[in-house]
Amino acid sequence: MLFNSYSFIFFYLPVTLLGFFLLGRRSPRMAAGWLAATSVFFYGWWNPVYVLLLMASIGCNFLFGARLAQLHSLSRPRQARQLLIIAVIANLALLAYYKYTDFFLANLNQLAGASFPLANIVLPLGISFFTFTQIAFLVDACRGEAKEYNLVHYILFVTYFPHLIAGPILHHKEMMPQFRDPAVYRAQWENFAVGLSIFIIGLYKKTVLADGVAEYVRPAFDAAAGGVALTFLEAWGAALAYTFQIYFDFSGYSDMAIGLSRLFGIVLPLNFASPYKSESIIDFWRRWHITLSRFLRDYLYIALGGGRRGAWRRHINLLLTMLIGGFWHGAGWTFVCWGALHGLYLALNHGWRSMCARMQITPSQWPGWKAFARVLTFLCVVIAWVLFRAADMDAAIAVFKGMAGMNGLVLPDAWLRRWGGFGQWLSAHGYVFADPRFFQAGSQFNWLWILLVVCWYFPNTQQLMLGQRPGLVSPGYEAVTPGRWQWQPNTKWLAMLLGLGIYALLSVPEFSEFIYFRF
């Protein structure tokens, strides 16, 4: 069941809300149980078989967590660490089996000339997210930071449907106090107004913007995978189209998750904060998939030593962290290379900052530096997204060749007519005008520049809703700053959001899953 489907919007959501608040009048525990049960139903809609896997994971991790908390209270750190290692390995082994078995078998067959049959395992939806959520819980339990061990609340914590499939990755200490709060189980019109507003904005981002620009992505990337040489405009057009598709797809999901949760009176962590406005890769990772960045920082990068052991060790730790982060996204060398490239970006960014500090220079004060830094960061991200989207390394290299101009530059015929004398001058000096197969001179070009303007200059949803506590802000990550426009509960905003909502509903396709559902 998808957030952007009629069955979810007009059946599942109303029934779940109604049952939650009716039961909440009588017993918060029953209401929490109802929400947990409907969340499990939501998960099982795709494949009921994997509900057993989800519940087994929850049961084992709850027992592990309770025991870790007990060992912490008894001041037995050595035993707690040993149990934590066993529990984390068990979770990672489960994830590795379902997500990476075929990847390792295929590579073993290729390297060793073996012929092991592939298992063709169907990846359970959300396994990466509910595994990382529970690993964070186990570590917090070992540290004594997880304070409550209510089984119903724990099941709800893991299965809570707004976050279950594609995040955000939750912390136990963020959610349990909210599940205990009696006010959560009473319907509040303010929560309905704020939640629906955020949900509508997210739905519009997904069904209109992300799905709208998506039509320019698949043909070009499929052509590259099939050995077609993309020209300069075709390659850049596809790379930029995917850059905006994944941006509005994930931004839309993040908004919809926060909005849905707010309908129930529960505030989720912010997971997206205008990352294309970043002026460095460091800043980008404080804005893109914030809870994943937080997880990698707190439970991997710092565990490896962080930056405490010198600059070179910090760079190695960054590279390792991003390699693992890339591999977490998918079982393929393209994801590994995507993570490695971002690790290299981060190492260079930290190196640049260290050099500026030693030389006592402040580039941000130079004229035009911020604009240059934003453009440079954006281009680096676009290049990395090619690896993320390409079917394999050969397809990625084919796109890179086109972006580098190795297959020539073909300008659309429409531009020759539109540019008049200038177009004739270009044609006379050797520039080729024709009809590119995978670049639309009018529609695609307009999509790209309009979405770039939206990303760079429009306030994000959290800025619009700043006065309404749109989400929890993780310590050390990008805080929300006021936008130029502020949401108000008035007829003007009601009319605008109704228009967006109707248009978004009319744009709902028969089936369009979110990109992060694949991870």
C-alpha cells in the first residue's frame, strides 16, 4: 500500500485514525495496540509472509534490549558489550541474507568461475530501515539510554507505518515519551490541520513534481544500459532529471510521513532540509536523509574513532562510513562507488576546511563564494547520482562519457529556429542541430530550470510550518530557519492547499512507488 494511492488515502487512513481516537477515549494502551496492529497490516499488504519475519525480528530485539538494559543496571559492561555484539551481528546477518546473498553469489561466480545458482530472494520492504532502527535501540539499551520496555509500545515503535518502509530512522528515546503521553490519544483539530497540510504538500511533490520529471529519466538510462551513446545534452538532461526526481520523491515521502504522523499527534524527526541549498558536501549530509546521517555518525563513524586520531584517520573513517552507507542503499557496485565518491568528497571538504583554518582565511567572505560553493556542491551531487541510478557500472560509465562530451554535442532543431541568426552562426561554425532522442528541448528543459529554482529559492515545508513544530531536530544537524512565507490556519492557505491537494489527487498514477522503498 502506497501513501500516494487511493486505497491508502480513502480507506486505510480514515479507518486507522477513527479506530485510534475512538479507542483512545477508553484506553491509551488499546489505542496503541490498534495503531500497532494496523501498522502491521499496512506492512503485510505487500507480502503477508514477511509479517512473520518482521515480528520475529521485533520479538528477538525486544528481548535483547531488555537484557542489555538489565546488564547495564547491574554494572556489567563487559557482558553487555558481548551481548550487544551478538545482537548486532544477528541483525546484520538477517539483513545480509535477504539483501546481499545474490550479490555475493553473482560476484563469486564471476571471480571464481563458479556456477552457484542465485537464490532469487525477494527483498522484504523496509528491512534496512527496521533493522537500523532496532540496532540503534540495542546500542541505546546497552548505554542505558533506552528507559521504557513496554512491548506494545516497542512493537508500535518499530512498525509505526509512517516511518516503517522508508524512514526516518527513529530513536527509542524520541518516541517512547510520546507514546506515553495521554494527550496523543485525544483528537486535536490543530494536529489535523497541520498534518493534512504537510501531507498535501508531500503528495504534490511526489505525484506532480517527482513523477512528472521521472518520464525523462528511464529512457536515457535504459538506453545507456543498452549500449547507446548519449550525447552531451541527453546525458546531462537525464542526470539532472534524476537529480530532481529523487529530491522531490524523497522530500515528498518525508513530508507525507511527518504529516501522517502528526494526524495522530506524534512528531517524527526531520529527515530532509533543502539539501540542494548546501554550500558544501558536509552541509549536504546534514540536510539529506538526516536520520541516516545521524545513525552513521553516532553508531559507525564515532565508533571507528571519528576525527579523534588525526586527519588521515578521520579521512579513512569517513571513507569507510560512506562505503558502508552506500552498500546499505543497495547490493551493487554502483552503490558502493556512490558511497566511496561521497566519502572522497567529504574527505576533500574536511581537508579544505583544515587548510583554510591553518592559513587563517575565510572563503565565505569572498565575493561570490557562496554562489560558487552551492553550484559546485550541486554538480558534485549530480555526478554522484548517476552511479546511484545506473543499472550497473557500464551504464554509469556510458552516461559519464556523454556528460563529458565524448559522444558529441547535438543541439535541438527547435533551438536553431528559436535562436535565429545566432543559431545560424552556430550551425555555420560546426555545431550540429538535430532532434535528440533522449532530450526534449521544450518540456524537459523547462522542467529542469523550474525545479532548480524551486530547490534553490523556495522555502521548504518545515520553514513554511515552523510555528507548528513540524518535526524533531536532531542535535548537530541543520536547524530549521524561518521561511519567507508562514502557514496560517486561514481561508487563504485552505484554498491554496485544497487546490494543491485536488491537483495531486488527480495526478495519482496507477502505481508509483517511492524510490527509497527499494532499500
